[in-house]
Amino acid sequence: MDSRGCGAILSCLKQISPAGGDLKLCRVSPRVRLVFDLIRMHNICEIVNTREEAVQAFQNGKQP
């Protein structure tokens, strides 16, 4: 994960947020998680361990 990857995620969020959309990330490797923690991106989109947890988070209406 580099700045282009982070930029792509932010671009996605920028497009879906006005329509009430949200983005959850799952199965993030430890190295990518470290990058997200360093740039505080984990405050912008929720990071969960599994796809099932992400789906459940959407169903529960959780926000990052």
C-alpha cells in the first residue's frame, strides 16, 4: 500500500459518501494496517477482520 492506494480509497469514499455510502476494509495485512494507523486512515474507514464482520457492521449501521 502506497500513497496511490490510499488515494484510490479516499477517491472511492468521496464518490460514495454524498449518496450515504460507506466503506469497510477487511483482511488488511499487518503492514497495510501500520500504514493506515500512521496516516490515521483507520479513522476514515472502518477496518474489520473478515468479510462477514464487514457485512455485519453495515447491517448494524456502525460508523468508523
